[in-house]
Amino acid sequence: MPSYQYVAIDSNGRSKKGFIDSESQTKAMTQLASKGLTPVSIAPVRDKGLKKLHHFSFSQFIPSPSLNISESFYYLGMLLQSGTPLSQSLDLLGRMSSGKSAKIWMDIRDNVESGLPFSQSMILHGRTFPAVYVGMVKVAESVGRLGPVLEQIARYEENRAEVSGKLLNAMVYPGVICVVGFGAVYFLLSQVLPKITKVFTNMQKDLPWNTKMLLSLGEFFSSLGLAGVLVPFLLLLGAIALYRRSPKVQEKVDRFMWRLPLTQKHLLARFSGLLGFQLEAGIPLVQAMDASAGAINSAYFRNIIQKARIEVAQGQPLDRVLAKLNIFPDLYIMTLATGQKAGQLGEFLLRLGKILEREVDNTVKRLVALAEPLLILVVGVMIAFIVLAIMGPIFSLSTLVK
């Protein structure tokens, strides 16, 4: 387990130094906070014969230029819970950050000192802070629980980033195989094959079908040149732009994607986690549904939840409203109904979100494990086909020469 050297301030304002063992820097900060200490800096200790300290400051803890919501909110929440005033906490956070992060926190500090609520100051930086979290901060301010809610948001954001990181990491290796494999095939067809085409055209013997097909492909890719790479890339960018700018296209594409079981589970996991998280923080159901729908990257699903939100605002139970749509799994509806009857809808949604996330994670891992050998096989077959199509007539020519 990694070791960290820390500098912290106790409840009496005295500075303390020491070492602590923890799985991560965030968890090390949690352990210090549980002991009544407010961490000022945490540095990982690296063992190289003797323990050598790798210097670390909070400016590294919040990467620049992008703002790390999880780590920033966690630190801010701990400062508030230790009794530090909000404006002073924001000032400390801004001074310990750098780049764009420091500018954002200093701007929020200035707004708070001028009398603007923290949540309203966050709205001024809407691209940085999701509407879901702004709503939670607004409710937390009204009930005097800003510190604990900020810590809750930090923990949720950290867990969400961990799940997203696992999915991205799982897709890296197949992506590398595709890029390298198909890039090698394109290079052989467009650069190598045209240079030996004259050898085949001067042969007095009929060429095999696979060699003829390969020569045709080589001529085609050679004539394309750089456009063979740029055109597919530009078409992809055009498709993405069309999807983003056309609501009708978004609706049709997202409706199709919803029918895929993996996509459906992913969207339900995201929505359930956000909705349950907000309900547990004390945000009303209708407001939580609106904020959760806005954080989902699916126009089709957003429209469904917004329509359902109107009926829920009129007094209809959430499970019955979603059941009438006939697009949600029966198990999902049953879980909502059970949670509502028990008066623990938020807790049930959080559990359901975690279950669905695990299912998505396990499914992606299985698909990736299956895709890796298949991709290697496909690329290998393509390269073998090219080699045989080229070398077969050459071997035949060398036999005739002998």
C-alpha cells in the first residue's frame, strides 16, 4: 500500500507532519479528516533503497487547465466542515490551484464576497459545473449542509470517473489493434504494391484471381493517395457535426441506440445513479428528474424523462408513469415501485445504478476479451491474403526462370 507524507492543521490550529498509508491521495485525505486534521499538502513517498519524497503540492492535485471537480469539491467540503468560512476556503483553493482552475475559483470567491450565493456563482461557470451539481449545492445552501454535500458530490464524481476510466481502458487495446492493423494493410496496398505491379504486368502468364483483385485494390488506393485517409476522417467529422446540430437526426440515432441492451443499461445506470444521488441529498423528485435528464447524452431518453417529469409533477407515481411508456425493463419498474412503497426511492435507485454499472462493465469486458482475438485474426488473415497474392506469382515466375 502506498505511503504519503502529510502536513496538516489540527483543531487547535497547530501544524502537524507525519506519514500515512492509504490506497490513494483522496482516501488519505479522508483518513486525516476522520482524525480531526485538515490536510495542507500530501506527498507520495517512493521507496528507492531509502524513502525518497517526491514533492507534491495542491497545484498538482488539481490539474491545469481543466478543473477537477472531484478533488476540488472534496477539499472545499473538508475545509467547510472544519469550520473555515466559505470565502476563505475558496481563497485557499484558488491559491493552491493553478492556470484556469485558479482563475475560476478566484472569480467565484470574488462573487461570494460581493454577496452572491455559491450556487449562483457556479452558474456563471456553467461549462465547468454540471447543472446537477449546481442544483444540489443550491439545496445544500438552503439547509446549511454545504460541506457534507460537496463531499458527497466529490465521492460520486470519483466513482463515476473510475467506472468511465475502466470502460475507456478496456477499449484502448482493440482500438490500437484496429489502427495499427488496418494502417499496415493500407500502407501495403497504397505504397508497397504499386512498386511491384510492373513485375506482374510483364508476366506472360495469367495471374490468379486473388492477385488480380489485389492489384485492382492497390491501383484504387494508390490513386486516392492522402485522400484515402482524409476522406473517411472528414466523413466521420461530418456525421458527428450533423448529429450534434440536427435534433431530428439525434432523435433517430438515439432511438436506435436505446434498443441496444448495452446502451440501454448504460443510460439507465447513469440516470438512476444521478437521480438517486440527488434524492438522497434532499432534492425534490421533479427537480432531480429534470437535472438528471439534462446530464444524459441521449436526446431520445431526455425527451422521455422530461415528458414523464410533467406527469410526476401532476402527482402521478414515477413507476406508473414510466410503466405506461412500455420501453423500460419490467425489473426496473418493479424496483422503482418497491423503493417508493418503502419510502427509500433514492437508496433503491443508487443500488440499481451500481448493479447496472457492474453489468455494463462486465459485458464490455467480455466483448473486449472476445474482440481482441477476432481483430488479431482478421488483421492476420488480411495480411496473409496480401502476402500470398503477391508471393504466389513471384514463386511461379522464379520456377519458370529455372
